[in-house]
Amino acid sequence: MVKINGKDREAAGKTLSQILEEEGYQPLRVAVELNLEIVPKAAYGSTAVKDGDTVEIVSFVGGG
Amino acid sequence: MENQFLIDSDELTPEALERKHRLENDPSSRTNHMEYMEGQEVIKSDIREKVMSAVESYDPSVYKANDVMRALQKQNLSVEDLKALLSPAAEPFLEQMAERARIETRKHFGNTVYLFTPLYIANYCENYCVYCGFNCYNKIRRMKLDMEQIEHEMKVIADSGMEEILILTGESRAMSDVKYIGEACKLARKYFRMVGVEIYPVNVEDYRYLHECGVDYVTVFQETYDTEKYETLHLMGHKRVWPYRFDAQERALMGGMRGVAGSALLGLSDFRKDALASALHMYYLQRKYPHAEISLSCPRLRPIINNGKINPRDVGEKQLCQILCAYRIFLPFAGITVSSRESAQFRNGIVKIAATKISAGVSTGIGDHESKYTGKECDAEGDEQFEINDGRSFKQMYSDMSGEGLQPVLNDYLYV
Amino acid sequence: MENDKLVIAGHEFTSRFILGSGKYSLSLIEAAVKYAGAEIITCAVRRANTKEHENILDFIPKGVTLLPNTSGARNADEAVRIARLARELGCGDFVKIEIMRDTKYLLPDNAETVRATEILAKEGFIVMPYMYPDLNTARDLVNAGAATVMPLASPIGSNKGLATKDFIQILIDEIDLPIIVDAGIGRPSQACEAMEMGAAAVMSNTALATAGDLPAMAEAFRKAVEAGRQAYLSGLGRVLVRGAAPSDTLTGFLRD
């Protein structure tokens, strides 16, 4: 299991690009953290997740 | 060059006289006053640049009555407001300035006035500063007290009741080195609760050493912030280096000193610019070192031995009062010391408005406290740096200040 | 006024009104920016939403500087983490540090804010810390490498105005960085007053988000901030305290 934005997903073995695509995120509008480490956009295609990983996908929202 | 300053001694050798005249008349014979000499520590600081850029842009003639009135109503004054208060436009507002200054002084210091006394322990000097009685070409009796003599002087002063002392030397590192001054300060700590020094500027490690010897306060007078003028007045010696002197208070704070004091010697150059620079120098120091206690003085030129013609030129008592009120209103928390160069009448008046600290029982000579305090004759004494004007003893001052409705304070210091 | 620029870490701005983008619809942002004349707009970082395809970046006009905040952070480490994610989102190096460890009043934690500022400034961020107006903290922030200091006027979202006025004035007087009054400014008159005091800029969000007509209120704030700035630069006039001139009772002792 891989925790993606707090939810458990069967995603082990997939790359970050695949995850973003399948989950419906806009890759240009998000930043991704894998186990608290930021993953550069250029590495999404080559970075695969494994069981026990935690992925955070964030974007800008309104705020003061 | 102002002729009022230059005096030839008949005891100088022809060679010395020739050298003196060359220094006086030929600028190319003098060293670069903006260049540090060997051994003089350079610190990284932006204070000099901040002060000098404000001074360079200062034109006292552009300020109008409205600028002064606005400044007087502000709670926190800007540098522009200070410039207005130091300008000729503020002269008609002197009474209002005094009123505001008095309120600030009472708010921050209550109804008190601090008393202290200076102790000159040596008058050797290796500098040629044309207006100073200690200058190396002036023919005076030179003297340096040994530790026994210093302790004797301190006993005499301490017996009078004084608790704070300011140790002074002429500016000769060769004759009065830091170790010597440090030993004197260790002695001073035995007799006094607060020890300050007014000596030649030194490096951070020297200030740290003096602090370990018991010194908490360092006073350095910049004389004038007008560097070109400075060059024509300080013709020879370590003191000739203007920027090293400017940074002295900051080095003292870096060396752990609790407080610093400074000022220009008013009357050497444009006094409004020098007053502005003095205030901003202390202001920016306190901004950078918020824990530092800062203090301003306001010396005016005085006659010296062998030259009675020296005077403060255009700085009259009204101008001096204006400067002190401007200092107080701009820096409500700063100590302000008024020297015995001023008359008893002036000092009695100004402590009610702006000053917080005055000296008493003053001698600017060497080793003469006993004769001056007790009338007992003493044959080995060194000559004075300048003529004082207010010769009141500690006891007299204490009772006079009480009579003026002020509470004399000898010390409020917790030594930590 | 023409050459009067707000300079933050070398970046020049003409507008001194910083706009928040929280608590109102994304579709209003463009009008808010326009009427406020804002050149800086704040935003927050949150978990991305997969359902909604609207993104705030698509609503912010070109040329406006984005100032991401670290809201949600409860300590310095969390703020640093959020700031790094914000930078990864690719809209520059600005970050407004916001660290709250209190959910009732939402008051900033000054000590943690200093710590986060130090870390982020070293990483090249342009750090704009939101803080409770305390002089010692402000000095610590300067030493930590902050680009501005952003004291609160009153609790965030409260619209209560300059409750901390005297303490903000101290920061304005003592700190050499731009002081930007942030949080609690509820009315244009309060924004104007902050600017008259010498604040470098004012930031507001809730006052606009909760106004009846957001773009109109944004314009009112713009005018108020400009008026306050102009008054400050002009030097406020004196107040007549009394009519009679004093006699020379204090200075009568002077001889010349």
C-alpha cells in the first residue's frame, strides 16, 4: 500500500507520472513529496513508489 | 588654518620647530588621515556610512518654523526632525524645546542628577592636536602617576564621597599602555562602584581586557566629524586616523563594554553638523547594539595652557542649550553629560532641562587632587589639559543640586 | 510619490497594498487585484484536489507576484517544509511565514517564526515573517535574514483594526526593514492610519472577503493606502495645543 494525500492506494511499482495521470492531478500545478523529500518535476517519470511510501501532492489555493 | 591655535614653545630645538612648522604649513608632509595605521583593527560596520551620509546631506538653512513645530509634536522623532531641531529655524523655539526636553528627561530619569569625577593619571601625548593642552609640542609639565600615587588619588576622591570615576590619560600608548591603564582600573574598582575610561582608542581585545579589569564605560570624543577639518587640526600621531577613532565605541561594545559615550568638540567646525553627527553616531550604535547604554557629552572649546585665545566661536550658551534639548528630544533615553568646561550657572540650569550627569571636584591636571581638595601643597603635579569653568567640589555640588530641587545620585549600578 | 517604491529584497513594487486570496471565490480574484491595484497576492499551499480542475494560478493576472504563506504550520519545521513545497510549485522565492500553535486566537509563534526565517533565508528564500509585534523578536528576525517584518494589527480575521498600534510604531521606528501591517485590518481608515504611521505596506484579506461588494472595497483600500502613504511622506501637520507662548522660565539662565 502507498499513502497518497492521506489515502491508501494500491500503487506500488508505479511512477509518480503514472499516479498523477491516473488520479487526475495537473502535473504542472502540483508539487510532490515522496517520504518528506521533494521530487523535482523532471524526475516524476523515473521515480517509482513502493509499499509503505507516503506521497503528498500539493498545489496553491486561496489564502491570506 | 586657524591662527588662534598655533603656539611655538621657546624650548623646542630648531629641528623640532622646523618639523612642527612643516606639519602646520605643508599638508603634503602629513599622513593620510583616512588610512589605518599598522595594528589598528578594522571592523565591519555600516554605522560610519549611515552617519556621514546624513551629515553630508544636511543643510540647516532649509528648515522652517513649521518643520520645528511638527518635530516638537512627534512622539518619535525621525532624523529629519532632529535636523530641524538643530537648525537656526529652531532658535526661536528654544523655550518650547526646553519644555519638551524637560518632560522627556523627567520621564526617563526622574528627578535625579548623577555625579562623577574624572581622574587624569598621565598627560603624556604623542599627538599634535593644535587645540589641546596636552599636545606633544606644548611645553607643559608631563607626568604619569605610578600605582601608589594613583591609589592615593583615588583614596582622596573616594573619601569625598564619590562613587563613580572616569579614568583619563593623554593619548600615548607608549607612555601609558593598556596594561598600565588596566592596573589603574583594577585599583579603581576597589574604591568606586562604577569605572569608565577616556583614553586613546584601542582594539576590541584591549577593550575586552579593560572590561575584565573592571571598566564598563568608554568615552571617546571624535573632536569633529568634518574629516577635512579634522585633518588640519590633528597633524601627527595615532589620533590622526579619523575612521579608527570613529569605530572606537563600536569596538568597545564588541569587547563587552556596557556603555559608550561620545561627541564632537563643539566649535572646531560647523557645530550644527557636528551635533547632528554626534547624536546619530550614538543613535545608530544603540540601534545596532540595542543593549548598549549610550551617552552624549557637549564639550565646547576652552582655553589651554600657553594659549588663552582658544574659544568656542559661534557656539554660545543658547546654541549649546538648543543642541542639548535636540539631543534629549531625539534620544530621550540617552545619558547627557555636561562638563566642567561650562559655568556653574549654565550647569545648574541645564540639569533641570536635559543633562543627567555632571562632574564635580574636577581637576584636569595630574596628581593634584590632594592639593585641590585639601589645599595641601604638593610639588609633583602635571599640568592641565584645559581650563575648567565650574570648580565646585563634590560636597558643594551635592548641596547645590539638592538646592535646585534635584536628587543627586552617586551610583545606581548593580555590578554584574 | 512618483518615485516612491516599496522595495523587498531588491524587488520594487509601486503598490503598497498586499491582497489576500482566501475566503472568496477564485472568479473574484481578477477584479480584486485590479481594483486593489495589488502587485502582490498571497496564497496558501494545500493538498491538491483531484476533483476540481480550477487552479488559483489560472486566475491571477500576469505580472502579479505570488506570496505563498505557510499557513497550517504549527512549528518551524512544518513551515520550512511548506515553504519548500511552495517554491517547488514554481512561482518564485517569496514566502510569508505563518506559524500558529493556537487554534483559538491563531496568534503567531514568534520563537518558531525566527527559527524558520533563519533556515529559509539561508536557502535563498525571500522571507516575510508574520509575527506578534515584539521588538526583540523583530530584531531577531532581522538578524535571521528576514526581508520584511509583518506585525499583526489585531487577531487574524478579526477586522478589529490597530489594536497593537503603539507596538507597531516601535517596530516602524526601530527596524530598518519594511514593516508590513498584516492581519486584523478591517477598514480602509485603519489601513490609512497604519500607512500614516509609516508602515511600508498593508496586507488585508478578510476585510475584503467579508465586504458587501468585494471589488469596490478593494478600491477603497487602495485609495486609503495611497492616501496614508502620501500623508506620511508629506509630514503630518502640527496640532495646536494651546494659544499662549510660554515665558522663558526654563531658559532664562542663558547668557549669550
